[in-house]
Amino acid sequence: MSTPRLYLDQPLEEGREVPATSAQAHYLGGVMRRAPGDAVLLFNGRDGEWEARIAALRKDRCLVRPERRTRAQEVAPATRLLVTAVKRDAMDWMAEKATELGIGAIQPVLTRRSITDRVNTGRLSSIAQEAAEQCGRLTVPAIAPAAPLHAVLDAWDGTPLLVGDERRESPPLAALAQGLPVGPWAWLVGPEGGFERAELDDLRRRAFVSTVSLGPRILRAETAAVAGLAVLQALAGDWNTT
């Protein structure tokens, strides 16, 4: 029987009981059928991972007691995913998979061909948290408010930004990724229908930007986001670390 794993935005220390959320209480009692005394794993993005016990559990209330730290805290990844706002289901899926792939932050951007100008960042944060609980990482990606692409670029800090070029006028992603130092880097994919020419021209004028191709096929935005992250993690990310 697997041990439930929970993210709590609370300090974690030996013997100090902390409350879980009402949703987590329902999950432990109603879904996982756990009871007081049963084991759980806890993390908060700051204090590492802890073995703990359920101290008290009712329908919407739960107290957990950390007993022993099992993993030291890891540094939050310095990698970022920038993705044009798309339909809710696709955004949800990208947030989940980007978390599993180890991305450090997710920045929704608005472009001229964006099909929506609203992004529920609270929902994306919840999805990222659940994905972090499931995949074993010790941090949860930061979800930034959606912002116009040009504003994000104007405020950029110089981190190498690789941009998917759906017109296939750029070198392959793998070729450029092999030359990157291991983090930090960022990956940007455009909307359905791609970037407008003026947007690509603006991107290419930025010294920190490299446009890249993802091959001979047209990919959906969410496919391009995840495929690109997989390549970058394999060649310039933490997939080669122990």
C-alpha cells in the first residue's frame, strides 16, 4: 500500500503537529481510507521531505505530526516554461506534465493569436501541486500571472530562451540544446496557428533568444511544450544528474 504524499504550506519540524487542508483531509479519509496513526509523507518546498503520522482525522479536518526528515531540501529548478494561453484542458495538461518533467516556473503569455486572455493561475497552481505530490519532487513550480509576450520579454533577465519556430526556418532544438550549459534556460511555445511574423521578428532581435525547429510535423501547442521540455531536460537538464 503506497504512502500518501502531501504538500503543506507549513513549517515542518519533528513533533510539531500541523494542519492539512480540508481537501487533503477528505483525500486521506474518504479516498485513501487512512486513519489516525497511519503514515504519510510531507513536503513544503523548504524543509525537505518528512515521514509523518496522522494525529487526528475527521471529515474535513486533519492534523499530521512530522517524525523524521528523509530527504534534504533540493534547490528549486531554474528552468522556465513560457506558453501561450490556450484552452483550459490543454493548459491544465501542460502544467501537470511540466511539473513532472521538473520545470521550475510556468509563465503563461498572451500573443496576437492567443485564443483566450484569461488564465486561472489558482487552478494551475493546484494542478502543479498535485503533480508534485505524485511525482516525488520537493518543490512546486511557481505559476506567474498571464502577461503580454512583449512585456515578459522586455523584463527578461537574460536567461537563454529557446523558442519553437513552427515555420521550420531554424536549426533543430536538439542541436542547440547540446550546447547549452545545464540550467538555467527557458522554453517558449506559441499559440494554435503559430506566432505572427512580427512576433517572430521581435523575438529574433533579442540577444537572449534562439529560435529552434521541432521537426517536420506540425505539433499542437501542448505537444510542443512537453516534447521540447523532454529534449531540454535530456540534453541540458537534470536527467543526467544523480
